[in-house]
Amino acid sequence: MLSFYTVLSVLCWMALGVLCVLVHENSWIPKKDKNLFYLTYAVLAASLFAEWLGIQLSGNPNIPTWLLSLVKCLDYILTPVAGGAVVAQMKLRNNCYKALIAVLAFNTVFQIIAVFNQWMIVIDENNNYKHGSMYGFYIGIYTVVIALTAAEFLLFSLSYRKRNRASMISVFLLVITGVLLQEILGSEYRTAYVALTMGVTLMYIHYTEFYKMAADEHIQNQRKQLMKDVLCGVFSRYAYEKDIEKYSKAKQLSPSFTVFVFDINGLKAVNDTMGHDAGDKLIIGAAKCIEKVIGNAGRCYRTGGDEFVVFTIMERKRVEDIPARLERETARWSENNRDLVLTIAAGYARAEDFRDYTVEELVKKADKAMYASKSEYYLATAD
């Protein structure tokens, strides 16, 4: 007949195995972190096995005393290491973590020495073990490990959003309660590894959420990068296409909705004679001038090499003033950049003037007006 503790141990080992499968199947967790999870669960399983085996061997006259001493030595080494393995999952490489590693290393050396001097366990004539004279010193080491683990849990909880911190601290309280119950109530109440197994299971749930949050943030950052033009910082062609889709789904455009199309005059000549760095400088300057005259009234998109589109809602009088204001703004920019002259052709189309037009048709209408403006510029400069 299996003892109750053996049944609990089997269930804990199975739970750790299930966690390994879950980690393996989780596509959000990087490979390096997966290996850390596997190592943590392996240390817990080995530590539990050492404790379980020590209980099974105790009182058995058919096994040599040195074997029981060796198993208990491993038990007293691995039990604190199990707590350290849980902390290692947090990946906090701070002074507290370094102190924890130092304490665990010291305990390992101490236990190896203690096994030859019967400091930790004393085995009687019936092959039963009991605590040795320095078991209290081990409890002191164990207490330091618990304190350092608690500090790391607290520090790690700060990396979570505020709403997650209470649950993270609750996981630690669960683990520490299980450990303390076993130490206070005695060897009949083997609750430490049950609590540790529950703790790493709950931590896995936390980590899964953490990795998902990180993945979502990465996607959001990528979207933000896609939304902005790398060169000049206005909205990108991608953002333009997304907003076209949005406006296309609208039942009706606001009568004040206006599309502007802008294009830099003479950019090819500048690229050919002065180089693409000078051309990029013109593009950046054009973006700044357009944003300055439009202000917060609309969105400016760079849709091509030197072409910009603006979607805006503004009064007609202000719309009609935009080309003249832009001309003044580009003149000021040119004065500050004496080696370059910036001029921009502009065209616009207003929804109230073309009530049945879609946003794409308004863009084409504004584009046509822009090219008419461009033609006038080249005719004037040719003279």
C-alpha cells in the first residue's frame, strides 16, 4: 500500500512533467527561457525525490548507513536550491541574487563536511535518522534563503503592472506557508514540495501572461514603427492605406473633410546635382513645413518619395489659405538653408464640393490640382 506522502510526491512529479510539456508547447517563451524552466522543474523533482527517498530508506536495516547519509545530504543541499531555482526563473541578476547563490554554495560545502561529522543527521542502530547537533545552523541558512527569496519576489513583483503585484506576492506567501508548516509541524506534515509545485505552476501562469504582454507590446511597437515614416517622422504609406480603409467604410464624409496633395518641386534635379543627402534634407524640410501649416487639424502622410497627402477637417477659408501659408513657410526654410531652395506644389479637394466622391476619388482630384500647380511652377521657372 502506498503511503499518502508517496501519492502526493507522484502527483507533484506528474505536475512538474505537465509543466515541462506546457513550456515546450508555448510559442511565446524564448528557447533560453524554456531551458531555465526545464532546469527549475528538474531541480524541484530531484529535490523532492531526495526527500522522498530519505523517508523510504529510514528504518530499513537492509541498506548501508552511508547511503542514507548521502541521500539526506542531497536532501539538505537540494531543498534550499529548489528555492534558488524558482528565483533563477525571475532572471534578476542583482546583489540579492548573488548573495543567494553564495549562501547556497556555502550550504553545499557545509552539508558535504557535515555528512562526515554527523552534524546534520545521526543514524541509530535501527537505521533511523534524527537531526544532529547542527541542524539548527541549517535552519538558519534555510531562513536566510527564504528571506533572500522573499526579497527577490518583492523586487520581481515591481516589474509587473500594479494589478499583478498582489497575486505575485500571494504566490510567495503560498510557498512560504507550505515550507513553514513542514518545519513547524514536523516531518509528518510534508507540505513544502506540494506548496513549491503549486507555486511554480502559478508562476508559470504569471510568466505566460508576462510573455504575452511582452509579445503584444512588441507588436504594438512594430505597428507604431510602421505607422511613422522613418525619414521625416510624418505618418507612413502604411498608415495612409489604413486610414483610406477607415474612411472608405464611413457612410458619409464630413462636408469639411479636405484632402491635400503636396509634391516637392525639382527634387530629381537636386538628387542628380547635389546628391541624395541633399534630397533627403528637402524631404524632411517639406514634412516640417507641411506639419507646421496644418498643425493639429489633420494627418500628414508621406505616400511616395517626395509626395505627401494630408487628410483634414477645416473651414474653407483656412483651406484656401494653406497654399499661401505653405509658400511663406518654405521661403523661411530656404533662407535658413541657403544651399537649398524648397518649393512645394499643392492641390486640394473638399468633400462639400464633390459630395458623391469617395476618399480615393478626392485624392485623385487633389492630385490633379497639385499637378496643375506643378506645371505652373515649371512654366514660371522656365521663363
